Amino acid sequence: MHDATLLEILTENKIVAVVGLSPKPDRASHRVAQYLQRMGYRIIPVNPGFDEILGEKSYARLEDIPQKVDIVDVFRKSEDTPPVAESAVRIGARVLWLQLGIANEVAASIAQTGGLTVVQDRCIKIEHERLLGQGGEPE
């Protein structure tokens, strides 16, 4: 994926549903979501085990979120991502982002067929820092 596409995704989409967000500060999902919050993104936790994470109401499923979601950022095993892709299509998300170490061609195909842009095996925090710098402005 070209940097221009990643930059467009990161600058034009500000509401991020984080599937598999952990309330534990030592987990990657927690650190990434916290970073996105600091950078001005609205994060929406998707984790059925918790009512609230990082000060935001947590939802059991993407379909339970009562507002528009731009990016579905996924912290789940690769084999668990096709149903997440189906849900992302159902809710009308714009981007399915599978975090570093997560890739699934079936999930990617589902999302692309549904009109979503797909990013696989990349960390949204790392890409944001690389393309926009810590302060959130292009370098």
C-alpha cells in the first residue's frame, strides 16, 4: 500500500472502532488506542467483556455501535478476522485495518467486495508516527 493512501486514511478518518481492545495498559491494543486518542481520534472499544475502556463505552459487537465508524482497527487472531470484516461491511465502515502480524485474504476479500479499503499487517500507530510525526502533522 502506498504512503499516499495510508496518509489519506489517517487524515480523513477520525472515528476508530478498536476490535479486541484490552483494558490492560501493557497490551499493544491499549497503547495504540491511547496514542490514537492523544492524536485526536475518537476511539470506540469493541470488547464484550468490559463496559468501558480508556474512558469510552465499550460495545460487544461492531453492530452495537450507535454511530458511524470510519476505521475498524482489529487486534484479533488472523483466523478470527472474516466475521469482523463482514461486520465492518454491515456497519458501513470505510477502512478495515488489520494490525501488525494480522493478515487474512478471506477477510480482505470480504471487506474489499463490500467497498472498504483494507490495510493488513501494519500498525496504525507506527504508520501514523512515520507519516505524520508524533505531533500529528506531516513532516
